[in-house]
Amino acid sequence: MMARLPLALVVFGLLTGTLSSSAAARPDLSTPKSAALAFARALETGDEETVRATSTASADADYAKMRNVSAVYMALARFHEAAAARYGAAAAAPVAAQACSFSTNVAAGTPNEDGDSAYLTLANAAAGEPPLILARTGGAWRVDTHRLFLNVTFAMTVAQGGRIARNLDATTQEVAAGRYATMAEAELAFRMRSNPDAARPTTVPDAETRPKPRMRRIPGK
């Protein structure tokens, strides 16, 4: 349900992301789509006040989970800023799209209401990916975070968000320092940092390069 993170899963500056408590305009909770869009944008920007207002979450543990998700989006935004400055807007455009992909897919999604419940099918959702569930209480729509936490993709981002954000931040610092000549090199560096095994060869040596077996000498021969 959450954005695909080709840089990660595959998802700069601060080494850990946190939800901010900066003042924001009151979110529109009058429809499932407007509430879902406000929630998505709040996650992407780390706006805790709006996350609280647009979700059914109430426990500190729930907000801790969403901080990990926000950490990834904010790290992607910082990566985009550094990459655009170093390699140009066109080269960094895919990262910019990832940094706001949740809200983009919500905005283009299709909502369906059923009384005080609603579900919103995200644009570009993978086959079998569950929709975003919302509930209406007191005339206001909010994202059902209990159901959201059961989503496999979201749960994976919650579990790995801190590590992904730290790896993105470390790569961003290197980009800003001019360590990588191209955007492709910077992305590869992030993937290798996140999954060192990916850099190891997986092919079997052919007959020409495979080490020849040593013949064992037989005593007396």
C-alpha cells in the first residue's frame, strides 16, 4: 500500500526521522479521499498533528510506527534535494516522485463508501494489494490505522524504516560531498549499503576460469 521504494526494497540530513508537531491547516475530513490525502501528505512530511487528526491511532506505539514510515519519505526528500543539486532535476526526478508517491497514489485512487466505512483503492496498486480503509466517527473520516498496520508492505516499511532512512542519509551526505559522478552511481551505492550481498557475484565460473583441481601425489610413484 505504501510507495514502492526502488532505492530500498526495495523508502538525508537527520539520521532518524520523527513526526514534527508544527502547526498546520486543519485537515479536511469531510470525505474519505480528502482525509486519506491529508493523512498521506502528513506521513510524507512528518506532520504529527495532522497524522493524529486524520487517523484512528491513539497509542504512542502507533505513532512510533508511523515515525519510521515518515523517516523514509523525509529521507527520500533530502536525497532528492541533494541529487537535484548535484546531477540536475531530470536525473533526480524519479526520487522526487518516490518522496510523494503515497499522496500521489491516494489522489489518483478510487474511494468507495459503505455507511460509516470506506475503502480507497490506490492508483498503481500491485495485484492483490489491499485498499486503504477509513472509518467515519462524529461525521469525520479517518484512516483506520489498525487495519493499515496489518498491510504487509506498510509493516515492512515500519520494520525497516529506520535502517532505510539511515542508509539514505549516509548516501546523501556522500552525494553532497561529490563522491559519486552520476545519479546511477549514487543509487548503486545506496543499494550496496542496504544489501551488501547484492554486490557479490552469483554466477558459476566457467571451465576456463574455474580453478583446476590439484592432482594428489601418490607415494612411490
